[in-house]
Amino acid sequence: MNWKDKYNKMKMTADEAVKLIKDGDTVVLGHAMGEPQELVEALSKNYQNYKDVEIVQMVPFTGELSKEKYEGHFIYNSLFAGGSTRKAVQNGFAEFTPVFFHEVPKLFREKLIDVNVAMIMVTPPDEHGYCSFGVSIDYTRPAAQEADIVIAQVNKFMPRTLGNSMIHINEIDAIVESHHKLPELQPPAIGDIEKKIGEYCASLIKDEAVLQLGIGAIPDAVLTFLGDKKNLALHTEMFSDGVIDLIENGVINNSKKSYMPNLSVSTFLMGTQRLYDFVDNNPSIYMASVDFVNNPAVISKNRRITSLNSAIQVDLTGQVVAGTMGHKIFSGVGGQVDFVRGAAMANEGVSIIAFPSTASKGKISKIVPDITAGSMVTTTNHDVDYIVTEFGIAKMRGKTLKKRAEALINIAHPDFRDELIAAYEERYNCTFPR
Ligand code: COA
């Protein structure tokens, strides 16, 4: 059958489409701004028709299906907790699976997570029958490739991103046309602390560096200090509005990239409508699945790859905790280790872990003698490279444990240095060099 006829035949309401899901199925749900909200609403409305359906998702948007009221109907399996699912994960109602972002598709391929149904959101088809996954290729496209059944919400507001980012109508089983503007993530406010951290981080970024920047005030602050750099490039898990000005000004031009030159490479996007308009049909933006973009071997092909991530806690040996607070899951590993490893393997690679020196309005130091019991180490002290706070830069790679501790104490908040020094002196049986 011609794909256009197939498209028309597959069109149905969301309520009809979710009837394709059976009790006990595993459903992989698109995430972040690519979460197919119409399909989520239909599932939640009809929840009493389901028993033990597992919902797998990375970055949550609505978090709707993780709610306790669906107990017995849906089991929410989080691969990365966010604001809307954190409580459910922490109180044990939702499940949590630790996994490197780039290995999520492998879980599907090797049937460690056996995908019965993929619920995705895509653009309308082009003249050849291809729909773009738009802002979210990541694990969503691999899930659709592995699923027995693919239910697609077709949304004309989804930007049509290019790269290896498409699915053909022949690979879809149910179409639900539902058009709504994508949710927006507003740029964060950048405070003085973030500005200082941004300036330090920018000093570590060389001309021709290939950047991996996440979301948040620190990456955005770093970007404001890059105006004088030359020939920067992007190979990043995600990006946001912050890079648009630098691309438009030619500071990020990908011209000297050793791998995939002339292209900004990414696997998902979160930002405002300005970002969604910017990436729409933009041939310089190459979007692809996360097992490619975040694969450390691929990342390492980028000379001067420079990754920037954050942390909840760092101990005096340089172990980085980024996803947990004690036994409580806060987020997950995400792509942090993918990029830290990739940078470690690359020619002139640099990885930066940057964060304000304190949390909870200055009451807690993020640099601590020992990580909190129960916390999971995200980046090990074998891989850690630079640690940055508003008090400076501490180089870890190649340093002894003692030198690391000294460097970290020197960038800790002054209010906490005495207790860190006491721990240092007891541990190493020597006086702290002042
Ligand atoms: N002890 C207690 N509370 C802490 C804390 C600590 N050591 N560190 C942070 N917090 C609290 C903060 O006070 C803040 O609480 P509030 O919202 O009530 O003010 C909250 O935790 C978030 O802290 P913040 O510093 O604003 O974190 P962030 O939003 O910048 O996120 C990470 C930092 C590490 C959690 C985040 O980068 C992440 O999830 N990383 C995961 C791995 C990764 O880096 N992946 C790559 C991109 S996917």
C-alpha cells in the first residue's frame, strides 16, 4: 500500500491508539519536550483498563504516569529523575534503572528492556513519507526501531530537525494527529556566582574547542564569556537557546572540527520557541540517536572536545556525585560519564565539572571529606579532570590524592575550609600547606 494511503488508514484518536497496549506490556515513552502529551493523557484517562504496564522514560516532562494513583495499572521505570517524578522515585513508588545515556538503546536491542510499544511524537511526513523526531531523537528513535508497535503523535509544531533523525510512515502502526506548541524551557537567571564560575570555565575553553554544554545557569554563564573565542564547535548531548547567538555571530562555526565538520551535533533539545524555530529545517544541525552522539568512542573523535557538567557533591579524592543525595535519587548519570570518558579519550580533550561551592543557601558545602553514605559515584576520581567553583579551578588529572585534596580545599567555600583542612590533616598525617 502507498504510504499516503497507509497514513490515512492508520489515523485514529488517542483513545483508540492506546488500546493497542496490552496488560503487562513495556511502553517506552518519548521524553523531555518530545513527550507525546496527547498519548500520555489518553493513557492516564483510561488507566483503569490496564494492569501492570511498564512505562520507561528518561527525562520526564509531565511525570503524569509516575503518580501513585496508577498503582497496579502502571509501573513507572525512570532512567533519569526530574522534578515531576523525583518524589515517586524517592518514595519507592516508581522504579529507577541506572544506565549511561548512550547505552539506553542497547538495553532495547538486547531485550534487557523488551520494548512492546513505543509512544513517540514526530513531525508530519514530508513528500517522501519521512517524519522527523524533532527535538528528541536520543533513545526515542532506537525505541521505535525495536518496538513491536509504534504509536506516533503527529504534531505540526514539532520542528523538523535533520541528520539521522527520521522515521518512515511505513515503520509506524498508529497515527494520532494532535497539534500543540512544544513546552518551553526559559533561560535561567544567571547570578554572580554562576558568572564567576562561567568565567573560570571559559578560561579552560580553547579556540577550536568542541563543546558539550548542558542546560542551566552555569552553561549559559559560560557561553556569555565565549564571544572572543575562535572557531568553536558543538558535539553535545543537548543544547538550549544559549548557543544561538554564538552560532549566529560565527563564534560557533564548526569549521575546524576534526569529526563531522560544519555540523552542530546533538541528540535532544530543550529551550524556547526561538530554539525550535532555529533548528527547524536547519541543515547545520545534525541530530542523531544517543548511542551515536553520546558514544564515548564517537565523542573522542573530536579533537579538543570540552565537556561541562555539574555535581551535587565532590569528595577530597575527586569522586563526583551528580545523581543522588545519599540513598535519595535526585536525577541520574545522564550523559555526564559518556562525555567525561569521551573527553578523556580524545586528543586535547577537557572535562569540567562546575558547581557553586555551597548548596541550601550556603548551609552545605558541596566539597566534602567523604561522600554521603548511600550516594552513587557518577564520575570516578580516575576520570575526573577539572573541578570549578566560584573560588577557582582545581586540576585533578595526574595529581596525587594529597595534591587533589589541597586543590579542592582551595576552591571550597571559606566557611567550610577549616573542617576540610582538619579532615585532610587527619587523613594524611601532615599540616595543610597554607
Ligand atoms: N546537599 C544537599 N542539597 C543539595 C546538594 C548537596 N550536596 N547539592 C545540591 N543540592 C540541592 C540544591 O540546594 C538545590 O535545591 P533547591 O532547588 O531547593 O535550591 C537542588 O539540590 C539542585 O541543585 P543545583 O545546584 O541547582 O543543581 P542543578 O539543577 O544545577 O543540577 C545536577 C545539578 C548535578 C543535579 C545536574 O547537573 C544533574 O542532574 N546531573 C546529572 C548528570 C549529568 O550531569 N548529566 C549530563 C547532562 S544529562
